[in-house]
Amino acid sequence: SGSLPTLADIWNEYSVGIGHNFSIIQLNKQWGARWKRDTRSIKSEFTRRMKIVKLIESLMKQNGWSSDCALEFL
């Protein structure tokens, strides 16, 4: 749609997938880095979004929070 994704959108894309698409977790588990291999824009966007994902995972681990709590905090 051209609009910027929210933090929740990025987390949902990573953890459960959006629409009928695979999650990033599933893509990485099934195909490793091959699913983004030849597309520079996908690699760049993936790297930026993973910084957010790692921050959410860190908050969940350190504080025992759910993803919803971590997103609310951010």
C-alpha cells in the first residue's frame, strides 16, 4: 500500500506471516538465506527489520514479557 509498516506489522511478518504468506521464521527455517539471495532491496529491508525484531526478542527475554507487552513498551 506504500505506507510504512508499524512495529507490530514487522513483528507479525516475522513471527506469523501476513495474509497467506509464510513468516520470516518459516522462510529462514525452510530456505535459509536463499529466499532473499538475489534481491538487494529485500536484503537491506530484512537487515533493517531484524534490528527491530531483535530488540523485541531482547525485551521479551530480559523482562519475561509477551510480544504484546514489548510492542506496547516500544
